[in-house]
Amino acid sequence: MTSKRPWFGELPAAVTDDYCFAVVGDRCGMATEGVFEKALEVLKDLKPAFVLSVGDLIEGYWSNPNSAHEEWDELDAMVRDTGLPFFPTVGNHDYSNAMMAEVWSERKGLDYYAFRAGNALYITINTERTPDELPEAFVNVIKTITEQIKRDPAGAKQYLRAFGEGMTPEQLQSMSQVKMTIGEEQFSFIENVLNEHQDVSWTFINMHKPGWKTGSEEFRRLEQLLADRPHTIFAGHLHELEYTREGNRERIQLGRTGGLPHGEEETGANANLMLWVTMRAGAPTYRVIHLDGVQDITAYPPHTAKHIKE
């Protein structure tokens, strides 16, 4: 068993049944510089009990481990500097091939885990247990566009449109498919944790890919394990916020917190945002924080026109 951990900090000792936490969406792929950094600055001010991330924290898809470590060094320093407990899950960009999975293991140890805060249970799942590796030529195109957007954020739509136009129908169809793998090892862990914490009022599952959009037998198996217990499943990947509820079951697909929108729209559910969750009397409520609407006071200088005295 490794002593390394993927999270930063520890849960506050004073966490009771009533507290607040935040959930951030995909920082990547094709990140807009400064957005995720702004989210972390806002969270430092708001001081949630902890922060969850639905993954895709780095661009990834490296073939050279040194490049992967360099990108993780930058991200980890950014998160560590907040001083907030931060609990990430694995995204496809973070775990994009066998080498990237080895780098995660070397740096962070666990790729799935659980913790309890007050009367709620949190289980973080790796939906990339078998990385969905992309052809090298395709990865090179993604890398090129990512660098173009980094140099010229204003041209992001143009570069992304050109990317789509250069793909074959088969490639476009493949990209639109959401695939996930969990595996027996994780299912054994999930089942044991659920059995050990049958007394909780709410259960949260944090995973990268929205399993309910995969048609996966593994996701149906996860739903059966959760059975009738009140629960929320957080996911990301598609860079658009969606919320559904059936009885005491909630599905929340996080929007983006820095990643590029997957379509032309950049507002509403497709805007850069994060989720604020309040636990009260054993159940969650949610508020969406749109980062474009959060400004520093210095953004509001006086009007230059002078008032005329009557």
C-alpha cells in the first residue's frame, strides 16, 4: 500500500453535519489561461470545508514522463498554495495512456478513495481504469491546437472549428462516444465502503465521465450498489452543466472551469463556473457560481464624467 495521496490537506476537524464545499469542473482540455486560477482565488476567499474536482486538471496525453511531471508540478503548486483540502478524481487527460497512469501512481498513489465528512460519504472513482489511448497523429493535432489557443485565446473558436473540419466522420463519431471502465478492484472497494457506512444521510460519488451517458453495464452495476440510498453523482468531461433528479438520486454533470467549450456557446451551462454545495440537515443544496460574474472591486473605477452642480 502506497503512502502517497492524490489529495491536498486534510478535512477540518470541526466539520459537523452542516458545512459547505465546492466542486470545480474540467480545467482542461484546451484550457483558457487564468480561469482555473481565478476559481482558486475565489475559493480561498469563500473558504469551503473542502473542494472536489471532477478531473482533467492537466492537458496530459504526453509520451514523455518529464513533460507530464512538469505539468503536474505546475498544477500541484497552484492547488497547494490555496491551503484548502482538495480532493481530485482521475480524468482522461490526467490518465490518458499507460505512461500517464504510471506518473499518476508515482506522484499520487491512489486513483480511487473515500472519506466521510459529517453525516455524508464521499467516494471518488476512476473511470479511466483502462486508459482510452488515442492514435499518436491525433494526439499531435490536439497538442498543436492546444498551443495555438494558449498563444491566442481569442482565436480559440476558429482553431477548434478547423480541428473539427479536419476530422473524418469516423473520428468525430469516436470522439462523441463516452467510454468508461471501473473494474473489479474498484467495485470491491465501493461495495465495502458502502457497507461500512450504511448510516450516512447522503452519499456522493465523484467520477470524471458521466456514466449515465455511456450505456455501460458497469455504471448500471454502480447504480445497483447505490440502490435506494440518497445520493448525488458528480461528473465532468463534456464541459456543460446539467442537473437531473429522480426521487432521491441526483446526476450533476459539471461544466468547465477553464476548459474550452465543446460547441459555439460560451454562456449559461457552457460558461466557466463552479458549484457551491451546502449540506444542511443531512441533505445538499446547490448554487452555481459563474466566474465571469465574479469580479475584483478594482474592476469598477469611477465614471470620468463630472457631476454638474445644480
